[in-house]
Amino acid sequence: MKVIMYFVRHGQTRLNEKGRMQGVCDSPLTTQGELQVEKTRVALNNVFFDAVYSSPSGRCQQTSRIILEGRNLEPVIINNLHEMNFGTFEGTRFTSHSEEITRCFDTNDFSSVNGENPAEVEDRILQSLDTILSNAHDNDQVLVVTHGSYLMTMLRSVFNVDMDKLFPRALGKGNPIPNASIMRVEYEDGKYTGQNFPNLYFKAQTFEEGQRVKNLVDKMLSAGYLHKELLNPKAESKRHYIFVWTIGDKCPLRRKGK
């Protein structure tokens, strides 16, 4: 059996905007988040979906409703698609308890603060995939709306991707999987293959984040990496660069010796 799955992270939320940790706690999409998802809806406009699945969180259901606008489809809620439980860190700023938060993210283990550990999340992911596939038919295309850390864990556990090598935490800011981004995965006879990973980004704002970032931007540009350049409407001297690369590419942002 062959099934194409489109995984989408929810749009930006109020807690995302405020730099607060958001796992099982919830907040609605911001205006920017709604615009992000609208772009995703347009990008998926020509894709026929046989089924749609969503995390039970309000932010994911809101995201799925925007994407499904004009379609005769309702999302099926799968509880196991919910975001990782960050325990007592839920709702706190990323800058609070920074050492302990960094340690938990580095190990992907929040059990020390009454949250989830990697094995628990991986088990939920596998159960979700089993639920989706058990209800699918050959050549179905399904949409799955879920969360950033959930997708990061899926990349590690299902695709065996070393995310620390691919996207060094020291150089990135926040989750490298952007809000409302799309990941296309093909399942066939027990094997998962990533068809499109446009959601591993390094975003840099030159002339504002320092010479180190500018040097990295120059390195990425000279290496010919796919990128988009955006002028800052408030200050034309500042430029934003968004770089995209696929899993398996040699990324110039890797740590030395990795």
C-alpha cells in the first residue's frame, strides 16, 4: 500500500510570539499565524486529500480549518498527535531557567520536570501513524496537522535524522521547523521516504545579528544554497535571508568535527 502524507505545523500562536514554551498548553493563532496558514492553504490548493487528521489542540484545529476552507472535509482528531508535554516549563519563557531548559531540549527529555521523555513521544508517533495507515487506502493522500517538537521527534525516530548535526542549536533560534511549513512523506509497504523537506531553515537577518551571522550568510550564498532574500520594509539596509536544504545535504552550519 502506498500513502502520501502531508505534515503541517500549526501557524504562529500568541505564546510562540511571546517566546513562551507551548506543549500541552494552548493559545490561538496570531494574525501573522493566520496569514502563514493561508499561504499554506494556497500551496496545497491543488492537492486532493482523502482524509485530514489533527492534533486535539486548538491551534492545530484552527490551522486545519483554514487549510480546509472550501473543501468538504472535516479533520479527524487523533489525541496522540498532541505536542510534547513540557511539564512545569509549560507557558514559561525560553529565557527562564535557561540552563535546565537547554538540557531538557538537548536530550529531548522533560521527565525531570514532570513532562514526557523521548520514548513516550515516539510511542505516540508510532501509534498515530498506525491509526492513519489503518484507515487509509492505496494511493490515498492525507493531511496531518501537528506540532514542531512532535515533528522533530518524528524526524529523529522514524527517519533517523541527527538533527543536532543538521541544524546546530547554537546557531538556530527556536524550532527550525517553521510555523505552517509543509513536510511531504511517502509510505509504501512499511517504508517511509521523505519526498520534500522544505522546513529545515536557517534564517538570518544581516546587519542586525552581528558579523558572525553575516559570515555564515556569505558562506551559504557562495555555496549556492537555495535561498530567498527579503528586504526589510522599515530599513532597506537590512536584509533577511532564508536558506533551505534537504536531509542528506552537506550543511555548512554543522559544528566542526561533526
